[in-house]
Amino acid sequence: MTSKALLAASLTLVLLAGCRSQSALTPQQADGQHLYASRCAHCHKENDLALKPPPPNLSNLFHHAKLPSGAPATDAQVVRTVLSGKGNMPSFAGRFTQEQMDALLAYLHTGVR
């Protein structure tokens, strides 16, 4: 392979990798990702309890005007739902610090990666 061809192939790989990469999460979003994985994904992503009806998927939650419940898609409403529970979802009151709730919200705003 000539050096020009090698350079072109390398540049193509770099450009393609850049097209698929997502920006890195902030430390707060990364903390929220960990909380989501350990406390939310069990039902909202995997539904390994086979809940009926299945809990809503939280991907792109804030990219819509309304939450799956029909309530406004706001931080305050999500916090209210998490802390109070709704339907089959239990209350998580006392199970999240304010810092953890802020991190979870920051992660949910990423669209859930």
C-alpha cells in the first residue's frame, strides 16, 4: 500500500469513528448513568420482572413535551414521580440524595445512552 493510500485509509477511519462517537458524559451525567443502571434500568430498560404493563422506556424522555403519563416533561415532574411513585412504580423517597437526583436528571437529559 502506498503512503498516500495508507494516509487516505487512516483519514477515512478517523472520520468514520468521529461520526459515530458521542460526546463524553460529564462527571455528573456519568454518576447519573450509574444510578440509572443500578436503580432504574432494572424495570425501565430490561423489565426483567416482566411487569404488565411494562414500565415506559426512558430514552429521550426530555425530548418530548410530555412524559409517558401525559404530565409535562419537566425536571420537577420527574422528581415528583420518582419520589412519590406512580402506578406500579414504588416511591423512591429517601433513597436518593439531592445530589443523586440532580445526577440522574442530568443523565436523563442526555437521552439515556
